[in-house]
Amino acid sequence: MGGLVIFVPFLLVVVAGYAVGYVVAEALGVAAPEAVAWPAGFLLLAVTVVVLLRHLRRRRRARAHGGEQGGLPAGARRERASGGGQGGPSRSSPPSSGPPSRRR
């Protein structure tokens, strides 16, 4: 019985689509609102599954291409990618050995 718990989110999406479809069909004066409500519920389920699969595929592809670097927040990832902040890439020219020059 515990294995059937996985179907609860799917059923909730179908019921939500059914409810919206039924209300809209009744408001439009359809003779049999159930004939509109069930396809609306399953259509909402199909759209939800497609959107979730695309999202998961995009996240997996981003991880494979280095989109997430060690769990850093987005700002830190951008800073690391641009070379800013502490520990960035080495300078293109070596630092001078003397004191800084005074510019006017």
C-alpha cells in the first residue's frame, strides 16, 4: 500500500485540472461538463510532466557542463568565472618590486 503514495501528486494534478475544466465548462453552458473536465485534467498532467522533464534535463545538462561549481551561490560563481574576488587567476604581468609610483 505504501508504494501507491507516489501516485498522490499525479492524482492531485489531474483533480485540479478536472475541477478547473468542470467549472469552465459549466460557466460556458456545456451540456456534459464531465466530458470536458476529464480531458482537461489529463492535459494538465501531460503538460506538467513535460515541463518537469525539461527542467530536470536542463539541470542535468548544466551540471554536466560545469554549471554548478561546488555548491557556490550564483553571485560567487559569476565572480569566480569573471576572475574577480580573492583567489582569482594570476595577473598577466608580474607585480613591480618597488613601491608604487605616485601619479598626479
